[in-house]
Amino acid sequence: MAVTVQVLMTPGCGHAEATLQLLRALLPGLAPGATLEALEVSTAEEAARLGFPGSPTVRVDGRDVEPGPPPGPGLG
């Protein structure tokens, strides 16, 4: 089963290139054959449609590798 890794970023994100370089170095050993995609999110509409929490965001097969806290009140 092929793995898809996406890096979602805003234009000019200062951490996007370092994130992409790190993933390019790590993926061949961790997930041979994985596809790496860089997606630029440049409008509020795109951000809302993609559920984009901030730049950069890394997703593996559509799931954030660092999900945010659950919505609503709670202790964390």
C-alpha cells in the first residue's frame, strides 16, 4: 500500500522548505515508495476546505501528524 505524505504551507512559510528537506531525507528509509506532495494554501477558502490549522502542516494519508486539541472545553 502506497503512502502519501503532504506538506501544506502558506506562501513564504519560513519552515516549509526545512520540513520538505527533512521528509525527503527520512521517507526513503521509513516508507519506501512514499509520495511526497507540497501543497500551497493561499486563501482562507482553501484553508477552510482543507481544515488547515497552520503552516506547515504534515499529513500522512490525510491525517495530521500533529493533530490539534479536541474542540470544546477540556483539560489538557
